Amino acid sequence: MSVYLISVRGGRKMALPVLTEESYRRLRNTSSQQANLRQARMGNQAAKRRLIQFNYSGYYPDGVVKGCRLPSQAFGFDVDDAGEFERIAKMLMEKRGPAMESQGTGARRGTVGSEIKGAAAEGGDAGEGKGAEGTAGEGKGAEGAAGEGKAAEGAAGEEVTLAERLGLLMLERSASQGGHAVFKREKGKTILENQVRIAKALDCELDTNAHDINRVYFSSTADKDELLFLSPELFNDQYGVSPGADVDRVAEEARTLEDREKNGREELPEGAHGSNKHFKVGEMEKLGGTVRTEKPGGQERTEKPGGQERTEKQGTGGERREDR
């Protein structure tokens, strides 16, 4: 499972799995969500905080966010600049063949209205968390849709789009400016390693502070102009809580990623572990002199491009904040 609805109950952040595309769209399109988004776009910060929040990179078998370090098979990617997001969205949506049509949003299939109408009959608001659970039958339906998507991809075989090559699962406009994307995580590689891969492919900036596994994203709505792309594969993650999932595999993957991060085994360009909202892959190699970066947890590094020098000292660090 790669989608969790995040809410606060009794002072604790809780994670509820969203099992189907229908449930996901319904949560995004409640009347309160639409109203809060309109107000947030006018600068109302209280309304923005009331928007529903999703996590795509974690796995929460007990439904508790704090202290959980188990990864999903997906990860989020922020694009804060509005102009950059439009450029990237255009790149990702180019040359959509049959494979992309089969996985696309209602904007391409022409079904948003009917889906939301049916979902509204079921009721349920984000705060209730009721609609997020879905049913086993719905889950199988999403699984079948994913299978159809793969079949179409085979039929389209002549050309693989950029979105398919990068593993795009979701693309949305954010509540403020810019947008968010969700991609498949390359197994055995950390979130930051995967974010660097995406930033390099899209030739865009990367926020090096935004790779925490428990990071949440304030959602917009399911409207075709807000939710630009959605793949059924996002709800078909056998690696997590779905029926037949091997929980031991999740724990093993978590140990692998922790080892890569803690013991310096990640394959990253210089400066990627710094605190930089505007990191551009490849730019650090062009700089001369000494580069100072900080790691989460207060670890401080001073190094030269190429890694000739390094000094570290341990400090204290705070918990990673959520998306804007």
C-alpha cells in the first residue's frame, strides 16, 4: 500500500490506508475539502491546515506514524516553483499512448463526474476516515485495473513515455503553488537517491530536506485541473498491507535503506545531504572551494567537491516538518 490518510487523533498522528482509487478520489473531493482549498488559495493558512493530508512513502501496519521507519514502494517529490511545475507536468504528460490512457485520471477518461457522484452517495468526510478504508472487493477492482494498464503498456510497446520510464504514479497541483508527484521507488535505494534520480531526469531543483519517510502532502481536490494524473498501481502495492503481502520483505527493505543512509552507502552527488531547498544535481561539481552541508539530526559536514576533505560533529536535530 502506497497511500495513507494522515490525521491527528488524541494528540497522535494516525495513518489509515486508502485501498482504492474511488476512496482516494472521494476523500479529495468532499465539500469541505473543496471549500478549504478555495480559502487556502486566497491565503487562509488555517484553511490550508484543514486540508486532508496523504503520505505515500511509509508503511504503517499499526496505524501510528511516530517512530515508524518502514518504507512503501513509492515516494513523493515536491516542485515548489509554479513555472517549473508547469514545465515538468507538460514533460510528464507528453506522448500519452494507450498505456498512459489506461492509467490516467478521469480528466482523460471522462469519468470524474460519475465517480464523484457515486462516491458522494456513500458519504464520509476526511475527518471521519470512513471512506478511506474501502472494501476487499474494491481493492480487487483496482488490482484488475492495474493489470489492464500493464496489458495496454505491452500493446503500446513501441514507445515508452518519460512518465512510464520514471514510474509516475500521481501528479497534482499543490494547495499553494507548484505541485507534487509520486513515483515508484527503486528497490534498495533510499528516498533521497530516488529523488536525485527524478531531479536529474527532469532537470529541476530538489529540496534536500524533503526525504523523510513520514512526510505528508496537503492535498488539493480530484478535479481534472488539480489531479493531473493517477495510476491504479498506486493502490496495488502487494509489498505492504495488501492481501498476500510479505511483511518480512518490508522489514528487510527498511534495514537495507537504513544501512545505506547511516553508513554512507547512498549513491549521491556532492551536497545532496545538505540543507538546501534549491539543490540542482550537478551544480556542486562546478563549484570550487569548500562546501558546507548539514544532515538531519544536526550532523555537520564540511567537504570539498570530490570528497577530499570531511569533518563531522554530532548535534541535536528536530523532527522533519511536513510539506507546504
